[in-house]
Amino acid sequence: MDPVIVVGAGISGVAAARELRDAGLPVFVLDRGRRIGGRMASRTIDGRPVDIGASYFTASDPTFTALAEDWQHRGLAHPWTDTFQVRTGGDASSTSGPMRWGTPRGLRSLVEDLAVGLDIRSQTVTEIGPGPSVDGQPASAVLLAMPDPQARRLLGPALASEAGLLTAAYDPVLALTAGWAERTWADVDGIFVHDDPMLSWVADDGRRRGDAAPVLVAHSTPAWASEHLDAPAKATAPMVAALRRLLAIASEPLSASVHRWTFAKPSGQRDEPYYLSYGLIGACGDGWGGKPRVEGAFGSGQALGRAVAAALRSR
């Protein structure tokens, strides 16, 4: 049997590959990045990881809740907070919701934990063809674990009908990481920023990580990101200034950098947990299933992996 090829080693792709491996099917994962994790990315700054993609995860599904509890037991994750601040203009309030979880070594470490034992290869994919195939290599099935715009780019001309079904829009985000010599702002885990043209979210990475490091991560609005996708570095100084105003920080940071996420998050949501064509070309990720981003991506990949395993067993 030809292997199943999963393209994309974020949490969704890894979840799908685990299901296929556990079903006894040959499977490997291709990813163009130097490290796996996708948008659960972290960057090492001054010797410590900083989450620059997804900010946290929540757990409501029993399967994912059990996984979160296992991570907690092994010291890979911890409950962070269920309350964030809300800033609207000059007014501040608070909002409570589900428990948000953080990690001591960055959210990427959770994807790496799930990927133990999987065959993951660093490779840039050019074209998915009928058959299906990946750059001419035959496969039993091909699963695209990535945002729709990226998946569409990989589908060759013969797969126009599949491409026509992967049309979800994604919003861009610029993620600013800024570090100071000491903490001078009032304690707050995270802030939802409303009615600001530049900032939409701020996370205190020291509180999120649990080490009290003087590091903040701020996410831009989609509109601000759209204006600076071609030159994200030029957005650094204005975003730092906006962050300092928001938290009344008198000093400039010792370091600051911006990461561009062209397809950061789906602007809408589909209730279907995944897509799978008759020709066994599938798609999964956080744009499917209607659940919060990290948990939703995991569940989407898991469901698609199971569906593909069942389809191959029946042939």
C-alpha cells in the first residue's frame, strides 16, 4: 500500500498522522518549516521560549481535556487563567471564560510531544496531483493540514473541483514580542483591546509561562497587519509605542521584533469537522469543526485521520 501523506506538521496534521499510524497504516508528514508546530510557534528570546502564534489553548472535549490533563501531569502544560481584561477606549473591565492553558516550554512543545514516533520529513511541497500524488509520489491519501489559501496553492489544475471547496478566508496578524529589563506594568494576564486601530490582544508572557519574565506579546488588528504584510519590520516601532501607551510603560523595550502571520486565523467557521473527497484528498485544521483554535485543529485532524483510515480499510 502506498503511504498516506500528510502535508503540514501543526497540531492538526500531527493529530491526523497519529490516528493513521495507530490504525496500522503507513503514513508520513511533510513540512517546509525548520521545526514543527505550525501556528503554535514559539521563538527563543534570551534563552526562553515565547509564544508568537497561538496564545493559549482551552479544553472542553473529553478527549482533548484528558490530553491536557496528561500534559499537566507530565509538566508540559498548566492552567493559566480564566479572566482577561478588556480595554475599550480608556475604559477597562474584565471578562471571564473557560480556563486558558499555558506551557513552560511554549505551545510548540505540545505538538512535538504528540509527534513522538511519527515519520516527519522536512520538505517543501510543490503540487498535489490526482491519484492522489505529492510532487509525483503516489499516495493512498493526501491530507492538507493548513489554512485554505495555502492548500489551494498546492492543488494542481486537475484538482480544480477540490480547490473550489477550500475557499475559507483567513485574517492576517502581526505578532510583536517585546522584552524589558524589569516589569513596570500592572499585573494582567491578557488584554482584549477593542476600538484600537493597531492592537487587538496583549499577553503577559511572563505570567503565561509562569516565570514572571518582563516580556509582552501583542497581536495586531487584521487591518493593521494587511497594511504591513510586505514590510512587517516597519510596524515594530508603532506597535511598541501603542503597547507602551496601553500599559503606561515609561521605558523603551530592550528588544522588540514582529512576526508576520499572513493566514493567522479563520475569519469564519465551518461546522463540518474536515473535508475529504472521493479521491481521498482531505483538508483539516482550525477552520473546521466550530471549536476554539487549538482544540478545534486537533479535533479536526483526529477526525480526518479516522475517516481516512476507515475509507482505506473499506477498499
